Amino acid sequence: MSARGTGSAPRGGLSGFFFLKTIGMALSQIWANKTRSFLTALGIIVGVASVTAVIAALTGLKTKVLTEFESVGAARLYVFPNRPDNVPRSKIPWEKCRLRIEEARAIADQCPSLKGISPLVDITLSVESDTQLIEGMSITGIWPAWHDAIGRKVLRGRPFTQIDVETARQVALVNEAAVEELSLDEAGSGGIGSHVLLGGRRFLVVGVVETLQARMFGMNSSQAEIFVPFSVAEKLLEGWYFMQFVAIARSPEVAEEAKAEIEYVLRRQRGLTKEDPDTFRVAAIDQFINQFKSLASGVTAIAGGIVGISLLVGGIGIMNIMLVSVSERTREIGLRKAVGATSSAILLQFLLEAVTLTLLGGLVGLVIGKLMALSLTFIPGANLEQADVPPWAIAVALVFSAGVGVLFGMWPAYKASRLDPIEALRHE
Amino acid sequence: MEEPIIQLRGITKVYRVGVETIHALRELDLDIHRNEFVAIMGSSGSGKSTLMNMLGCLDRPTSGEYRLGSRLVSSMKPDELALIRNVDIGFVFQSFELLPRQTALENVELPLMYSATAGGFRARRARAAAALERVGLGNRMDHRPNQLSGGQKQRVAIARAILSNPKILMADEPTGNLDTATTGEILALFTQLHREGQTIIIVTHENDVAAHCRRVVRLRDGRILSDLPAEEDPEVASHVAGAREAQAARLAAAGAAA
Ligand SMILES: Nc1ncnc2c1ncn2[C@@H]1O[C@H](COP(=O)(O)OP(=O)(O)O)[C@@H](O)[C@H]1O
Ligand SMILES: [Mg+2]
């Protein structure tokens, strides 16, 4: 017999056994209605999987870009032509904005904080070696300072020299990929001493540089690169061309100073008065990083919106299925109350069931997202080798999944808890 | 005499359906003592189920007082009543009410889910197993309801009801869904539990069932019509006499045939 104090208020409460049993029963309920549960959780699975994959991709891209930026140091500066905003096109024509080679010379001469500067100009030409022909290859015209400014040394042979530029020697630097694609290694010299035909001129390959793993911007299918002295490139150019400069400060600490010097020299070169806006832009590396970061957070926000919508849709599905479950199991609820379940125990039980379902959906979604992230790393040239699901994304996905269960399971669970046991037991 | 464990005083239950008021129970007084074995009888609509739900703390009276042991349950809050149902009352239903996907053992364990004081996992399991042993189903613990006969299902339900050693075991038409042979089996189980000291209240309209009880309370229109020891209840007594004659006749016929 249960001997209990006469005056003491009855004390209820739930044990670990309750939670264990409830979760066990929720799982068996899910298992018994496999198809239904799967379809219900699909919204959550898809939402979590897609956002996980997007976040993984972004994280990978970010790691990649940041390490690449950091490896070249914070001392690099780019100079672009730039038409100022809010000024009519006719007032400042392109001619006044575009960079000229004399400007690069002036900067090189007059900026004490600068270690070096090189123009960058791209020409697309077909390239011929003794055995191969490649159409539409990108040729870049540079100065010797390019090696320092970009941070790419020669692996074999020699770098460009001032003489190459001043005498417009028909010499070329190629990367490993170009050696490969143009079969320049026939003589066994690693490509040094071989010749390539560019726009009908014969160039001697004097050095080989490393192939970058996929170019930062632009997704050329070929990774082959050929560099020629700027003075030679100028001869290959016809009409309009786009030029930018890349420069390197003496140290990262003086990068800001170097930037100011460049701006000063350029403004003077262009005869701009105090009131005139800049017709160019000098960008330090941080600006790229910041731009990239804001792009990344923009994409993350959009992905967040997508996951929000799919969780909402998933949540409505959960609510629907839980309402069905409550009405199917009305007698069971009546019985549970008859054997001593309080309303709050029933409420908690159905909430836990909803949360179990959504959490399971979230977990499946995470696994799929993780697999998607993994497969992203195998896409060549997509810069996603480091794509991975960060721990915070896992935590957020699980918290949101559980939250959806609580939010959308609340109404059905409340309905279950309010059932009158006598009527529930009479329910057919 | 010992204090009754159930004391009903002036219990009235009124249902309102639209403009109509239905008096399901009227000013009912009833005492039930420890280890009584009571049948509640009466025609359909006489208030048996209403009384049963009241006694089982599933429902509260419109007016009147209900004392269970020393406690006044007629003024308790829903959560307090839930605890009383969990600990002091065992219910057996006409249609068993077993959870289909759970084993016999898990079904018996169910009330312990809502108890904070029933001990650890093992202790709970052991209690459920002991209850199943008591109803003679020690060898069916892992069977699911669809693997059990009707009589076995009702035994599982009885095991669930006696799990917490309740003050009262209540059954509303417990044999209503069973054939005659199985009915006998279940009644024998109730009789055995009664012998072991259990207080039992059964709602039934079958004299056959009432004949196993010690006391018969008859209701009509929500009032107590009669309240007699089973052997003094005229209908039950004549039923028993009739059954004896039939038995004797059968024995005689069997003897003659032999
Ligand atoms: N929930 C209810 N609402 C309205 N009337 C009810 C309700 N439950 C029972 N009644 C009425 O109360 C009376 C007694 O019912 P009940 O206790 O179920 O009788 P019994 O179990 O003896 O057949 C009947 O007239 C019935 O119609
Ligand atoms: Mg009834």
C-alpha cells in the first residue's frame, strides 16, 4: 500500500525515466510512420542541408582568399583608373581617367615608400610553340618589379631585367602550366631556351614561374600564363586597352604612406586641382579583404533567409503532422491521463516528440550538407578545396531545428494537454 | 468499525446539454471499506459510468463531498487528482486500452512514467514484471497486444492497474468484450486479488459477474436503489440458483449418458 502523509500536499514531477521513455516512444512513432515522418521533415532537411553547404562553401572560399591575401602581405597596392561618381561622363571622359605608362614611371621615381611598381596589361592572342597552338591565350605585359609586387619568383631561368624592358627584348616568362600545355620541355631544359610565337613574333622563354592554383578573379579553364616585357606588349596592342598598376610598399607599415604618395604623384601628373575629384583609385589589400568579407556576409544573409523560409515551411508541416498525431492518439492521451499523466506531462511529451522529429531532420540535413560540402572540394578550379562546415553552423542548425519543433509543436501539444480524459477515452 | 476508504456524501452530478439539464447522480451517499468487492449495477443510463469516473478521480461532482482515505478529493486541483489516479487508483477498461506498439511489460510500466518517485530504470522494470507475474503473464512480457488473446490483454491491463498497489481497483465492464470462458478467467483473477486484500469495484450489468462480488449496489436514475450483500440481492441470488440447477441438470445428463 502506498502510505502517504495525510496533510502533505501531493507532489508530482517528472523523472529521467519520463524523458527516456518519451524520446524512445517518439523515435518508435517516427520509425512506425517512416514515409510520413520523412516527408514532414523534408522541409527542414532541405533547408538545413542547403544552408550548411552554402556556409561551408563560403567558409572555404574565405579561408582560401584570406590566406592568399595574407601570404602576399599587406604591402601590396593596386592602382585603377576610376571615373568619380556624380560627375557626368562628358566632363571627365575615359581618356582622362585611363592610366598611362609615364604615370607608372613618375610613381616609380617619386614615391620613396614604394619598393617597386609594375604595369599590368592583358592581351589575348593565339600562341604557337614548335608543336602546339593555343587560341585566345592571356598574355600579360609587366615590368621587372612585378616579381616583387606580385610575389612570384622564377623557379628556373631568370627574372625580367630592366634591360629587357628598355630594349624591348622579345623574351617571355611562362608558368608551369604553359610549359605543359605548349610542350616546351621537349629539349629537357624545363622550357628555358625554347621559343613561342606571339602575334607573329618569336619570343625566347627565359624563365619559368610557379602556376597559381586557379586565378583569383576570373575562371579561365586554362591556367597557362605568359608574361612579356611591357614595352614589347605595347607593340602587340592595338587601339584601346585597359591598364592597371601593381605596386609594393617597402613594408606593410608604410603601405598607407605609399598609397598617399601614389595619390599625390598621380594628382599632380594629371593636373588635378584641389576641387577636382580623383580620376583613379589606389586600393590596398585590406580593401579587397573587406569587400570580400561584406560579399560573404551578404551571401550568408541570403542563405539565412532561404533557410528561414524552408524552416517555416517545414514547421508548418510539423504542426500539421502533430495535429494529425494528436487526433489519431486521442484514446492514448485519455489513457495516459487516466493512469496519472498531468496536463503538463502530456504537453511536454508531445513537444518532445515534435522536437525529436525536427532535430532528426536537422541532423539528416547536416549530414547531407556535410556531404555536399565534401563534394564541393572536388570541383576543380572552384577555389573550394577548404570548404567545410564550421562548428557554429552545426550548432545554429541544431538550435534552429529544435526551435522549430518547439514553436510549431506547441499548439498541437497544447491541444493534447487540454483533452478531457473521459471524452478522450470515448473517442473512436 | 474501521473508517471507510471511500466516503461519498450528497454527490450530485448535473450535465447541461443545451437547455436540458441531466441529473446523472442525485444526492448520492456511499461508503466503501477496505478489501470490499463491490459490483455497481443498473440499467443503461442509470449513472454507473458517471459514478465510476467520479470514484476514479477522472471527474468531479457538481456538488457533494468525496473522501478518499483521509483526503477530500472533491475539492482537489487537476494536477493533484492526476497524482491520486497515478498512485491510489487502478483502472481497468472494457476495451483494455493497451498501446499497440508497446510490449506487455512496457504497457504495464506506463503509469510509472508519470511518477517521480518510482525509483530507477531497473526498479521500475522489476515492479512491472512482478505485476505481470501476479496476473499469470510472467511468460508473455515481451509480447505485443496483437500477439495476445483478449483475456491476456485484459490481464495486462489489470497488471497495469495493480502496479502501484492502488487503494482501489476499478473496472468498468471489464468482461464486456470477452467470451464466457475468458470472463470466468478474469473474474477468477479479480477474486484472487480480492483474497490478497485488494479493494475492488466493478461496474457490470451481468448478474454472472456480480455473483463473484460480495456486495451489489444497484442504481436507478442516479440514485441508489439497493445496496445488499451479493447473496441477498434477489436478481443475483436467483441467477446463481438458476446456474446451479443448470449445472446439476448438465451433470445429471452427463451421468445418464455415461
Ligand atoms: N458527458 C455527458 N454529457 C451529457 N450527459 C451525460 C454525459 N455523460 C453521461 N451523461 C448522461 O448521464 C446519464 C448517466 O450516464 P452514465 O453514467 O454513462 O450511465 P451508465 O454508465 O449507467 O449507462 C445518462 O443519462 C447520460 O446520457
Ligand atoms: Mg456506462
